[in-house]
Amino acid sequence: MIFDLVKDFADVLDAMPEDHPRRRILKLLDEAIRRDVHFIDRHPTTFFQCLWNTCWWYDCPEVAEHYDAPQGGWSAAGPPWENSGPNLYELLELWREEPSRKSIWLRSLRPPPQRLGGQQQATFRSHVKGVCSVAYSPDGRQIVSSSEDKTLRVWDAENVRELATLRGHSDFVKSVAYSSDGRSIVSGSYDGTIRLWDAQCGAALAVLRGPWGRVQVYSVACSPDRRRIVSGFSDNRVRVWNLESNTVLAVLRGHESNVSSVAYSPDDRRIASGSLDRTVRVWDAESGAELAVFRGQNHAVTSVAYSPDGRHIISGSADVVRMWDAESGAELAVFRGHNHAVTSVAYSPDGRHIISGSRDGSVRLWNAGSGEEPVVLRGHEVLAIDRVSYSPDGRRIVTAGGDDKIARVWDSESGKELAVLRGHEGGVNDVAFSPDGRRVVSRSNDGTVRVWDAESGEELAVLRGKRR
């Protein structure tokens, strides 16, 4: 029932004019319900308690001593408790005085860490341990998350409802990805298996395992044509799987340590892999033949990515980003500027820029043609950037700051910080844009996945779900 109410609020707000005098109050109530929707679903009698402990603290006089001004200061109207219009706390007082309200409830004596009307709009809770990986479905309607609790969970990205819990792995689920048509989910686990799931109903479609014993799966990726999966393992091998027969097409041998990252070329013909053995290797996706070995890194390779045209590969290692000719393996450029290990690299959608995140706490934006470093993005108060990602249109970048519990959105041209996404209670390890660029999804060690409005920074949902 509570999820129906969430949908009703969404429908009303969509139909209501932006300047309607009651829209602000309704939007705040909608946000408050979304924050605790999974808890209310499990404990319906706490509905008023949850509303009170979030909404009353929005604009009551007592709240002034608890909240600092947001980044950039308050709007021209001033802080909520100085608003001369209808007050949310007065509405809650009226509801509390209704004769029909007889149930016992717990009143919080302090406001929530994240004020209502701020950047956080909702939390998706369900995992009982840290979240390892998140991904949007290609149509942006679903989110899948994987966790140290050995499960995957599929969520409705709009109404925050948990659609399915995918059980079967017996260890951390390290990596997760959607097929390009969105119909299947693939997951890789420390239990040594890769599992294929139906994205709609959550049914287990296949378990991919081999006779090589218990080795850990570090990374997985789906081919653009949806026919194959590539996976990187702790036994130094890359394995390519046929999704029709669920068999291994090829075992790519050559790495001398764990394979930390894998990627398909845009045309499906090549696979790139990065390893702790300090090399990047390129393989023929059909035959499994090793086509090139890129050497030159003095430290482990943590991340690899293809350029959109497939001509170049970039890799992150130590404090540098390297660009390689994808065919010959020739080193084309070394981008220097970081002073600690590079943890994540990515191309802009148009291929003109490269972004890199590092344990030095900075994100750097490079000109892919000249190697010039036009912008350095600083703001995370940690010594590690765990993930960087471009929006589909290339205009924005989102970064995960690891232990500072924050994700940030930046203008990719100017480097201006557009939004600070606060709400997680543990380190933020992964971030990504939705396919339409309107949403950001983040995952954290606090066991939650959160969805944000990419434009305003508002939190739209917190994925918690039911604990079984």
C-alpha cells in the first residue's frame, strides 16, 4: 500500500503546476515518505512516527540550532523556519491532535542527519552488508545492486520498490552488469561462479562455473551483441562465455596476477583486460588469441576502458594514465598529474576527453588529443576517488569520494562543482548516470544504494528493502 501512495504522490506532482501554492508541501511529504518507504512497508503503524521525525524538523523553530546553511547559502526566501507561508511542522501538529490518533509512537529529540528538502530524496535499503557494485538497466527503469551479503537486488528506479532479491551466490558478489537489451543480469562472485538472471522476474537462468576450483571473479562485462560475457578471475585468467550454451568459449591465458578489469571494444571484436601484473592485454574476442601486451606500467593496472571509436585504450596504474593504440599496443601518451594511485578511468561519450580518479583525492579531466590537463576537480575530503563516470551527453561528471561518504557532480567543461550528494553513512564506492542522464545512482559500504536527481542533487530514493 505504501508504494501505491508513493506512486500517487508522483502522479499528483507531475500534474500539479510548478507555481501551485501547495506543491512545496506535497513535494516535501513525498520526499519524507520515500526516505522511509521500506521501513514503513515493514512496519505500517510507524507511518506517522516517520513523518513526524522527518517533517516536523524541517521548519520548526527549534531546528535553527541544528543545521548549517547549505553550500552556496540559503535561497532568497531564507531558511525554511523563517518562511512566512504554510509550515510543515504546523501541519504535523494538527495531525497529532486528531482524536483518532491513539497509537504509541517514538518522537525523535533531534533532527535527521540530512534535512528534508536537501540533496537526498530517498534511500534504497536492503543489503545487510556493504554494496559492491551497482548498474542501471539500459532503459533506466531498474537498478541492480550486488553486495557482500551474497545477494543481488533489483529495484524499480522510480517508485523505490524492491522488485526481486537474487539469491544463489555463496560469497561476496563483486561485480554486476546488465545485458545491452536489459533482459538479463550477469553477476560475478568471490564464490567463483558467474550467474545469469532474468531481469524481470529474478529467476536464475544459468550458473557458469568450471572445473578450475574455487577462484574469485573480480570483474564481468557483457558484449554489445548480448551473446557473450567476459570475466576476470583471481587465477590470472580471462574467460569468455557463450550465453546460449552457458559454456566457456575461450580461456585467455597470459596474465601473471589477478585480472582486475575487463572491457569489450565497441565493435565486439576485442577484449581488453588489466591486471595486478602491471600489464594490459588485448585479445581477439572470437578466437581468444592474445593480440597485444601493453607494458610500461610500474604498478598494478586497476582500470581499463576503450575509446568510443575503439581505436584507443586507456589504463590507470600508479599515479599516471596511459593511452595506447588498441591495434599495435604502442604507448601514445602518458598523462601525469596525480600523486597517488589512479583507481578509475573513463572516456567522455564523444571521445575528446578522459577522466581519472585517484587516491590523491582528485579527479582530473584530460584532453584526449593533446594530453593537456584542462581541469582538476577537487572537493572530496579523502585520499581516494573510487569511481568517476561521465553523463551520457558528456556535459557532467560524477565522482565517488570513498570514505568521505559523498558523491559530487561536476561541469565537465569548467570543472565547476554542480552538486554535493550527501546522505550515505559509509564510504561511497561506485557511481553511475542513468541512460537518460537525469539520475545518478551511488552505492556505499553502509549497505544502501541511493538515487539522486542529477540536475538538482536531490536524493530521490534509498534502496533498503526487506531483510529476510
